[in-house]
Amino acid sequence: MINIKTKDQIEKMKIGGHILAEVLFEVMANIKPGVSELELDQLAEKLILEKGGEPGFKKVAGYKYTICVSTNNVVVHGIPTGYKFKEGDVVGVDCGVYYKGFHTDMAETLCVSTQNSKLPLRPPRLGEAGSEASKVQSSDEIDKFLKIGKKALEEGIKVAKVGNRVGNISKTIQDIVEGSGYSIVRSLVGHGVGKYLHEEPEVPGFLIEPMSQTPKLIEGMTIAIEVIYNLGGKEVVYSNDDGWTISTADGSTSGLFERTVEITDNVPAVLTK
């Protein structure tokens, strides 16, 4: 069942979303060579609590962290570790805030600043030689990859309004990402959000059924629109034996962009801003 929010409930989500946006962009500003994933997690929790919210992800059964960190070939749900970022790493941070009974969800990806034009984007796997394991990408290629993901998110948000369907969002994201030569991950999707972190409807970044069969967008719906995509193939695998971390099957770089959006009759309202 799709949960339609009242004006009062959406106002609470706006406040929580504003907290989340402030926190996430401060966290992203602290991603520098030598900073660890765990340090980002600790910073995010500190900031959320200081601003009057609660870490939403800690309310997920079995998850003990405030953020998920997707470094290089990690797609989603990466558990923060002691890994220290290096120049050229591609880092995605997914974070949630729980405020007065309601969740908001948001993610952003960036490339750690570098003076070099070419750098390996993942460490070698066991048994692989470094030069064979790490696909070298120029900073221009990574910049284009991330710009396409951000554009897909922005355009997907524009069509998230009454009169359209979830399929309009899905097709918009898919056309931009796949039209640029990248892959949409098919096993992971956006979702409704509110009283629970994950609610109906699912919001895929791809269209696999007739548009008319996808859910209608109704005023008062709140959804987390996500662009989950890879520079290489679309296949993903669980990695690190932690039961959470999902990575690209071919070791290619992944990107993640997400915003929580309120469906309205007019311009879609981004609650995480």
C-alpha cells in the first residue's frame, strides 16, 4: 500500500530532509586523501544528533552505522571500514535521517581530488597483477560518468509529478544513463519513504513493463529517487562476506545519486535540500 502523507507529516520530512542535506554535504566536503570511511561515519552521526535528528540507517535491523560508503566498485550498502581514501577514488555516501517519526534518504558521489590525469580506480583482487586488475580511467572520463548520473537524477525528478507514473521516472533515468553508454543496475531500485525507510512503490531506474502498468504518481506521495549505475556491466555481487556490501561483478566503478521527493501538482518538491 502506498502511504499518502498529510501536510503536517510532509513538514516533518522537510525538516528532516534539510538536516540530512546539510549533514551529507558537510560529510562529502570532508572526503579527502587520508580520511577513512569510518571517520565519515562518525562525523555523520555527530552532525545528525547535533541538529536534532537520529541516524535513520541505525533503525534498520542488523545495521550499526550511520552511512553506507560506496568506494570505487562498491555499488550500495558498503559498511564503513578503516580504508583511507586515495586521490582518484570514486566515493558514494548514502545517508538517512529519522526526524519525529519520519525518514528521509539521500546519496551523492564524487571523485577524490587529484592532480594526476590517470589513476587506478580499484585495488587489485587477490591473485591479480595491479596493472591487470585496475582499469585505468582518465579524470575526464570519471567526471563525465558522474555528471551523467547527476543529470539523470535531476531529469528524473522533473517528471515526478501528478499526472505521470513511476515509469516516467524510470524511463527518463534509463534513457540518459544507457544512452551515454553506462549500465543501470537492475537488482536495486528507488522506493517510497516516510514512516518506514523503505515503502511502496518501488521506483526502478529502468522500465521493464508497459508504462501504463506502473504506479500513478499521486499528490502527497514521498519517494526516494535513485540513480544506481555502473561504468561497466550491470551485474552485481555480494562482496566482503559481510552480508551487506554489494559490488560490481566486473570490478568497474559504480555511482549513486539519490534524493527524497514529494509529489505535487506543480514542480516536484525535493525534501532533501
